[in-house]
Amino acid sequence: MHLRYALLALLAEGEAHGYALVKRFNHRLGPFWHPNVGQVYQLLHGLERRGLVAHREVTAGPRLRRTFRLTARGQRVLAAWLARRPSWPPPVRAEIFVRCLAAERDGAAAVLAQLERQEAEYRRYLALVQEDATQAPPTCVTRRLAREAVLHLAEAQIRWLERCRAILAADAAAVSSRAIG
């Protein structure tokens, strides 16, 4: 859903074809969100059906390209969306919860193993994002903010996974002390 508004915002900067919009999007947000061209064109056609964008055929060399522009109605819809209260965080539907659910029948050690594997992946991902920060200095505010969000979210996930391990350790200690007592 948010990609629809990103396309409207990018078209507010000037007319473009779908592939150019993907390039603009990637330039602005970097490697943190990857819309595919097919999805972009599908959304553009839906926006056109709703009268939010219009297209025209443009000859570019031997190719005929369909370029899109924001309509007045599209500008109003984008402005109204920007004025609305932001949505709440999305529901947490992380793979780690399903992994824990599946591993739980094999005991706390199996759950712990899944948490450790997930933490290792987050640390690997965090290293890649930090490396990207040194190799590709942000050229726009949006990309810098997106990178900061990704870094902080990954760090928060690692802290949460560490907390989960501590909870499992405390549970194991409690069970052990009850067994001894």
C-alpha cells in the first residue's frame, strides 16, 4: 500500500516510466526496500484507473515508452494521505515466531538454537548495512533516514533476541532449582 504513495510522491517530482521510478526509488531508499518493476507497473495501472496518474506514449530511440505523470486528483490524494495520522506499526509476523513455535516441541534447547541462529543472521545483516554505510554515503535525507531505521531495527532485534535467551536461561534455572528443592 505504501508503495502506491511513494509512486505518487516520485511522480510529483516529474513524469517518468516505471523503470525510471524504480531507479528513483532505489536511489532515494537504497538497498532497504526493493520494489520490482512488475509490481510498480501494476500499481501505476491501478493508479491510472483511479484517475491519480495519466500516461502518454513517448518514443525513446527504437522503443515506445509509456510515461506517467501525476494528475491534479493524484496530487490531492497524496496531500490528503500526508495529512492523515500515520498508521500503527504493522503486526509482528516474524519468521522467528514460527520457528520457535515449531522448535518448542523439542524443548527449550531447540528454541534457544533457533534464537541463536536468528541472532547470527541479524548480526550478519547488520554488518552488511554498516558496510554499505561506509561505501555509499547517503545522497538524500530519505536514504539516510532509511539506513538509520534499518540499523536501529536490526540492533533492536538483536537486543530482543539476547533478552529471549536470558528469559530461557532464567526459566531453565527456575526449573533446575525446583527439581533440586
